[in-house]
Amino acid sequence: GRYVVCHDRQPAPPARHAMSVPLSAVGESSSSAGDDKPLIPATVASPLPPSRLLTATYVAVYLMVGPALILVNKHLLKDVGFGFPMMVSGIGQASSALGSFLALRVLRLQPLTCAKHVTWPFYLRNMVVVGGATAASLCFGNAGYLYLTVSFVQILKAFTPVFVVVTLYATRVETPSPRVALSVGLISAATAIASAGEAHFNLTGVLIMCAAETCEATRLVLTQKLLTNLKFPAMEGLYYMAPICAGWMFGLAAALEVPRALEKNVLSPLAPKAGQL
């Protein structure tokens, strides 16, 4: 027959080992006695990576400096009465050229990564042309404040992508996709609706802003065609472009604006608003 062996002795329970409890959970466990929920150690949020923090700083500075520059230009051109947009733009570009020169050549904050590509023939043949379009865009953009309000100028600037897409297609640089064409159509419709209710509409100012946006689109197309293989860092781009823009602006201002400024005696240190300038 079969024999079944029975053991009355039960297996010994496993030995209980001491568990280390995080200090952050001790207070919680003592205050909620009898709670069966497991203890979860507190997590500490990791700090923001330095690259993202630097990018966030750049964005914050841009968002503060951009509107401030718009208001300063409008104040000089309209409120102070210094209605010479080429000279105002030229002073800004000359300041950028001086600042970038000090940062790169004197303080050496960063190396010139594209110096070997920017030869004098390349500089005169390509970058001077792009700088001319940039100078025209800035001058026309500042001239708009003489005829239009700041808010309306910003509304019209939202129309710039339309000019860019049309110019890219007209020059056979790029053919827009249906999605881009639809977006451009929506931008056009929204800008037209916003412009319809403008109380201080001025046709001359609108035409000047159209010229500014056309020059901006031309600048982007020229940059894509003439400077395709060069990607300048921000400071290095100012180092090369700002002197060209300042030269274009002051050259045109010497012929178109300086005679009128001398006639009105606005450049004299004894002028009524010379201190504000």
C-alpha cells in the first residue's frame, strides 16, 4: 500500500530584517499610525540644465529689449521731433558694430568661427549686398513710425511672412507647400481685418511699411542664396553686418537727411531738444 508521511511541524517564517526608512518619511509614518500605505521617499526636482537656463535668459532679454527699442525709436522720431530714420537706424547699427568689435576683438569673448570664409572678395560681393537690404528694411521700418501708431506698425509687421513666401516663390528659391499657402492666406485675412478698424490710418505709412517688408523678404532671400554655407553666431553676425548697415545708412543719410537736418538746425548742441537726443 501507499504510505503518506505527514509532518506536523510548519516551516519557520522568514527572518525579519531591519529596513532603513528615509528620514523624509519618518514624520509621515508616525503621524499616520496604522496606515498600510507604503512609504515613498520624497523626490527632489532636478535643476534646470545650464543650456536651457541660458536660452531662457536670452529669450527674456530679447522680450525686454525689443519693445524698449521700438519705444525709444518712436520717441526719437515722433516725440522729440528728430524725424530722420536713416540717421536713427545708423546710430543703432554703429553702436552694434562697436559693441561686437569690443566683445570679439578686445575682450575675446568668443572666437570668429567663420573668419577663414569671409575674405574681402566674398565680403564685398555677397555681404555688402545683404547688408544693403538689411539697411533698407531697418530704415523703412523706422520711417513708418512717422506716420503710424506703434500698435498699427506691429500689426503690419505680422504681414512679413506673406512677403517672404511670395518673394521665395517669385525668385524660384522655394515653392510653398499647401499648408504654408493656407497659413499665409489666413495671415493676410487677419491682417486685413485688423487694419480695417485703424483710427489713424495713413496711406503713406502703409506704403512705407510695405517697402520695409519687401526689403526684409529680399534680405532673407539674398541671405539664403549668397550666404548658404555660413551660419554666423549672433555676435559674429553683428560683427560682420553692422558696419555694412551703418555705412549704407550714413551714406544715404548724408545725401537725403543731413542737408535737411542742417537746415532745421537739429544737429547743433544748442538745439531746443539736443539734450533729449
